[in-house]
Amino acid sequence: MENQELVKQVTEKARQWLTPAYDAEMQEEVRRMLEKDDKTELIDSFYKDLEFGTGGLRGIMGAGSNRMNIYTVGAATQGLANYLNKCFANKGQISVVVGHDCRNNSRKFAEISADIFSANGIKVYLFDDLRPTPEVSFAIRHLGCQSGINITASHNPREYNGYKAYWEDGAQVLAPHDTAIIEEVNKVKVADIKFAGNKDLIHIIGEDVDKVYLEKVHSISIDPELIRRQKDLCIVYTPLHGAGRTLIPRSLAEWGFENVHCVSEQMVKDGNFPTVVSPNPENAEALTMAINLAKKIDADIVMASDPDADRVGMACKNDKGEWVLINGNQTCLLFLYYIIKNRKATGKMKPTDFMVKTIVTTELIRQVAEKNNIELLDCYTGFKWIAREIRLREGKQQYIGGGEESYGFLAEDFVRDKDAVSACSLLAEICAWAKDQGKTLYDVLMDIYVEYGFSKETTVNVVKPGKSGAEEIKAMMDNFRANPPREIGNSPVVLVKDYKTLKATDAKGNIADIVMPEPSNVLQYFTEDGTKISVRPSGTEPKIKFYIEVKGVMKCAHCYEKANADAEVKVEAVRASLGI
């Protein structure tokens, strides 16, 4: 009965898309779904409206209120335009930046959005072609805009597209603006969307912003002299068909690296991502072609950026000369270790410096920060929260770096989102620094483990697509709250943090408040042996994520295999305890 009621509801909603307000192509697609006996696609396309999550608006492209198309993008843009006109009613000329990545329909959605903004009296700075997400963030501040959007689904599979919304500080939208924009978007009817643009208000930008942005990125180099010594460092880079192709090779050249090899097949702009299963540098498969090239030319480092060039993945040679992947936690650890060590060595470190990590990122970073007397802040997943910490301390403290386990790092404060352009450039400098000492990045990572302790991090993604999947994910979170585990991986749970209630409960039942800017649907368990488990539904994909971190002992650089094997046993015990 419940399913029949749902089918009835989505059918009524879908039939509204058969009116003249929608174009013929969209109507035909909706008709096809309505006529199918299996209503699964119809339900998934219409059972809800796309909403802003940790990464903004994101969904599969196609017809429907729960899909990315010109009408959902149009409603989002019209709602944002309405909100901007309310918030900045006293401003002479409101302006926004519009960017996009390489995905199918990205340029189309960007141009439609530019038209809608301009039709609402808002000046638009539209990039002439695809650009990295961090450059969009930079351009908002650089051009003095009140907002901006980037059309991208980041590292999601090829069928997705998305819409990242930014505020005047260059960061993705936070409360109260996020919910207020959603309210405005929800009020928008198709007839309200002003698709007919005002070309006089659309200004094309490109090289003029690229040049300033790259100069700023170059300014964060900590030790240019060592790059001059190691300018022949052999680098392999791939943009995975995405926006990194426009600026990352150029940035590496400006930093002084003269031996950069790009994977030519993946330097081609293509939203179908023909050379990879998924354009996600977190996945080993995505780096296959780059590693094959690295083996052929005996490279020092492999780096890859995702389609909108905000994430960076990497691989390097281990002590046996084998190419190994460095995960997001390890990458973040390497960045912050280098920044601290070399800011100290060059006399750049100040007592007011601070770093940021997300709550699901490795706690080993805390060991590094504490030992070096650097303030470390924890925030929620998503770089908008790291950006918030930067904004709150602007003019009082110096941000020196921050990152998250999902392969994002930000080394500067003139951008307010993760930045693969600066991260790739700084990563090359770290590799040059290691080589200057006769080491590899792998050797540096081993040095960190010996000095600060060993940890192994594993992320388990349980994918649950569609409406039924969303309900399963909710049921899983409800069950964890109702029946919290007392033991995980054969170690007693000594602390439970529930960010939805903002309460922390220890093994004795003592309850303390968690100080965070707002509640979030995240659970964390800490065990007696130092294991940390974080559980959260993804804000951008239909899955629930389990972040597992286990501790170990590593007394020498050659003890890694034993420490890693012991940790793997712990990880499997944790997975068995959680049933994942």
C-alpha cells in the first residue's frame, strides 16, 4: 500500500513535467519513465528534490526533480539569485563567478546559470572554459563578488553532475545561508525561472584571473632554493580528463620543475572519462596509466587530480622500488609535517600559526601538532568548515594548512576550498626536499611513523542507492544510536561522541558537551587500544561511510610491513564487530 501511494505521488509530480513549461526532450524522457512497468527509475527521479549537502547540489543527470537538468539547475540558480537580491539589496551591483569542470552538460549548465543570474540583474564573471574549483573560490574574493557557483560533481562517476554554491568569503555556503537558499529554491516554480539572459551583464574571464591565481599559488613555496637544486625531479601527472589540465602543469613549471610528464591520453577534456572506471584519484585504478608511465621513465612521483582539480591522489616508490599508493590521511600528514618542519627551519613559524583537520582524519596529525606546539583544530567533513575556521581567525592568526582524509588539502588562505593546484605544487616541493636528502616520500612517511607512532586508516563505503537505500542508511544510524557497541575489535569502547546530539559519553556514563557550530549526523567510537571509528552518511553520494583508524607500534623504518600486517588484523576485527 505504501509503495502504491509513493508511485501515485511521483506519478502526479512527474506529470507536471509534461506541461509546455518543460522542453520536448525532457517531456519525452518523463513519458518513457511513466510508461515503464517497473517504476523504480520514476521513483528515484521524482521522490524528492535535490538538496544542498556537504558539497552542494549533486545528482545523476536526467529528467526529474531528483536529477541534474536545466530545470533543477535553473531553480537552484533562480533561488540563489532571489536570495542574493534580498541579502544585498542595498548594494549597487551584485556580482557572481560562474565556473565549470569537464563533465557532460557542465558548460551548458554554467551558461544557463549565467543567463539566469544576469536576467535577475546580477553581474556574472563566467570563465571562458573549464577551471579548477579552487580558482573559482579565489576569483570570488579577487573580484569582490558576493557569491559564485561551480558546475561539477567533483570525483563522482560520469553519470553525475553537481552545483557547488559559494558565498562572498570564497567558501561553500554555510548556515544560515544554506538553508535560506534552499527555502528560496523550494519556492521557485518553472515559470519563475528567468532563462533569457542579459548579455551586457555577462563578463568572460580567463587568463586575467589565471595569472594572478598562479602567482599567489607560487607565493606559498617554502624553500624555492631546494627546487632549484632538484629542478629535474621526475614528475608524472594526470588530470583524469578534468580541469587540472589547465593549470597544474603550468603551476609546476612556474615553481621551477622542468621534468614534468603528463599522461597524454588523460589530458583530453572528456566528461565520459573513457580511460578510467571512475575519475576518483582515491581509487587505485584511476592511477594505472600514470603509474605505468612512471615505471617506463623511472619517475620520482605520480600525482593525479580529480575532474574539478580540488583533490590530489599520489603514488611513490617504497623501499623495494615498488610503486605504492599514498592514501589521503598519509598525504595530509606529509603536507603538515613538511610545512611545520620547514617553516621552523626557514624561520617562518609564528606562535599564532594554526592548522585544521576534519574529525574523521587521522589522529596522528594531532601527535605532530602537539609535539611541535602548533594549535590544531577539528572540524566537520567538508572544506567549508575548514574555511570557517580560517575566516574566524582572519587577521588574528595565521593558517598554515589543513586537510581531510578524502584526498583534499589547502595550504593557503587566499582560497577557501581544497586546492589540487597548490597541493600538487607543494607535493612536488616535498618530494624535492626528500630527494635533496637522498630520500623518497615513502622514506619521509616512515620517518613520521617512527617519530610519532603508527596508525592505519581504512574507509569502508556501504552503498545504498535510491529511496530504499536512503531509508536503509537512516535505519543503520538509528540502530547504532539505539544500540551503541560496548566493544569493537576486542577492545572496550571508552568514549562515544554523537555529533547529532553534541554529547560525548564515556565508559562510566559521564556525559559532556561537544562544542561544534551545529549538529551533524556523525557517530564516533573510541576504544581502549586507541582505535577510532567514525560513522557518517555521505552528504554527496548514496552511501554510509565507516572511517576506521587503528594504532600500532613501529620502532624502525624497516618495521612497516609488520606494523601494517598487525594493524590489518585489527581492522578486520573492527569490521567483523560492526558487521561491515
